[in-house]
Amino acid sequence: MSKTNQQDRLFEKYNIRTDLALESHQAIIEQEGPPELPGVKVHTEEEEGITLTRITVESDLGAQLMGKAPGNYSTLEAPGLRMHNRDLHERLAQLLAKEIEWFFDQAALGEEDALLVVGLGNWNATPDALGPKSVENLMVTRHLLEMSPPELRRGLRPISAISPGVLGLTGIETGEIIMGVAERIGAKAVICIDALASRSVDRLCSTIQVSDTGIHPGAGVGNRRLAINKETLGIPVIAIGVPTVVHAVTIVSDAMDLIEQGHIPSADGDQRPERVQFNIDPEAIMGSRQQRPNANAGVAAGDKRQIISQVLEPYFGTMIVTPKEIDLLIDEVSDVIAGALNTSFHEGVSYDEVFKYLS
């Protein structure tokens, strides 16, 4: 089953759209109730202001349950990332650098192996500009090392970077551009940076996911393009993503769940104790009262999809939502990612020097 089909299955069953493995896992646990999923391992670590969750999808069964391809997913959550806290940004970048180095080890990459960094996305659309923005701050070295004596190359890795744009700007599939460039320069691995979609507004620009399963450019907003992964490129692909948008359909679905559960905040901010129920005519939704004798028993998944469709159609079914301060958030998150990548790429460059470069 392809990754996009798995995500469609996840939406049909749980009414959520997300690119984050952490959210997929949480949604299944909330709906199904098992403490563990077969074929899926989860490990969580916490430190001040940052939570690191590592999820390993080990089997096809786990992949089908999660709606994610088999592989490793590391997620760093830092709500303070949106608070313009420079100290937190630097601590998060250090942790992210260690995770990226772990993925390098898993891919058996050598210290001097050439890498290609790809900033996916459309630089003309701010929520989609994470990749190009991150690439702007990378320390690219391939051209310098080719002209430098060996004694000056120590601690530096040959790094190349591109921002190939999107199909609508170039007329070329992003995956095709990456294939050609990676083969021509002899890259041993590709690092892709892309904006993702989340199921929760709380995770927008405050969560960073790293995975070794590749990426489908545009999948988060419904534009399915050629996959960028080890199967298509023939070399390891490490994907770094940050959720910058949330689907309107997910917001509506979550709001319906809260109303159905009676979790409606009062004017003073407290939760109202009474349960609020929908008055839905089953004949209008299901076509027959016998198919659901109790109209107030809750809303089934199929009914919910139809209600959401009626509310959001014809123009808002594919609507995505992003924070109003997205331009500033993209700038700051891209600095964190670039700082982490520069640290993990070049052993000869100290962490302090990296962030001086970004200042």
C-alpha cells in the first residue's frame, strides 16, 4: 500500500489529515484504546520545554495501522518555539543535530560522504517556504572543498543545496530534478526539508519531524507528486518537516468531537458539565431511520464526513489554515533547522560558530 493510500485510509477511518507519525499514533490510541500497536515501537524523552518522541514502524501491519511507511520517525515538540526564545531555539537545534546524526549512522554515511540538501516548497507562498528559507542559511562547501588542499578539508563535509521550486513554477517534477542533480554530483544521500500539515493547531511551527522514509512533495495540501525516497533515488533520503498548516476539515472534525463530548468552554473559560448532543435526522444523513434508530446517540464516522463535506463545500473542502504570524515563524524555524544541519554536517565547525553565522 502506498503512503498516500495509507493516509487516505487514516482519514476515512479517523477523520484526520496529518503528516506527523506522532499524531497518527495518538489518534489511533485515542480511538482504539490499545496501549501499544503491533509492529510499532514508541520511546519518549523529555527535558525542559522539549519532548522527543521516537517512533519505529517495524512491519507492514504497523504501517497500515499508522498510515505511515515502515521506518524511523523522530519528533521534537517545543511549544516555546513560537515564543521567540533564542535560548530554546539553540537547545532545540542541538537536540535536532543529534537526531540527524543518528539518522546518518543508520544510513551508514561516512564523515566525508557528499550530501544534497533539497529545500522543497514554493518560496512565493510563505507557509510553503520553509525548505527554501532553510537552504538559504546552509553552509554549502562542495565547491570550496574541490579547490582546497586536503589539510583544509578536515571537519568539513561536501554539501550541495538546491531549491527546485514546485511543478507549477518549473514544469518539471521535483523528484526528477533531484534525481538528475543527485546522480550528477554523486551524492550519497539526500536531505529534504519541507512544510507539513498537522491535525492540531498547537503543533504548527512548534514541532519538527525527522524520518528516513522519504517524502511526497505537496501531499500535505493534496497535491500528490513523484515520491522522493530510497526506492526512487537509489540512495538514503532523510526528510525534515515542520507543520505549518492544518486542514479546515480537521478543525471542523475536532470541533464536532468536542461538542459531541460536551467539552464546550463557558464564557469564563471553564468546561460546561452538560453533554451537548446533535439533533440529526437520520433520514437526511443515512437515508433511512431504521439504519440508526437513535438520532441523538452520536455521530458515526460516515455521517461526520458527510456533514463536514456539506459545511465546507463547494469551495472550502480543501481549505488549509496557517497562523497569521507565519512569516516570522518560518524565519525562526528555518534558522533552527539550518543551525542543526550545519552542526551535524561539519564536525570542524563549533556550535557557537554556527549560530554566529545565522545571526
